[in-house]
Amino acid sequence: MPYEWFEMLKYQFGQHNWTILKEEFSDVIQIYVHVPEHESELFVNWVDNYTRKQVNYEDLGVVWG
């Protein structure tokens, strides 16, 4: 994600109880977010709406453990 979105999304993810597991900083920021499976569609729609599709994301699938 572009740097200008990082703090806003980090705050909002906390408000939704979506946990940031890892942050990687370079020319853009990559974050790994734990979203409960039953909220995955809500998460995708929320990110698209909140950022007006300015933040790209990749679904890494279901992780157990």
C-alpha cells in the first residue's frame, strides 16, 4: 500500500479487530492481516470502499493455527 494509507488503515483495522501480523516497508508497505474467515468478504469490500480501490490486496488463503 502507499505510505499515505498506512496509519489510517492500521487504526481502522484495529477498530474492526483485524490483526496486523507483519509489516514490511520498502517503496510501498506490505502488511499481513489476520481476518476471521467469516469476515473475509466484509474485509475485501470494506478496504475497496474505504480506499476507493487505491490499495491493492492479495488473499493468501486460509491459515490454521
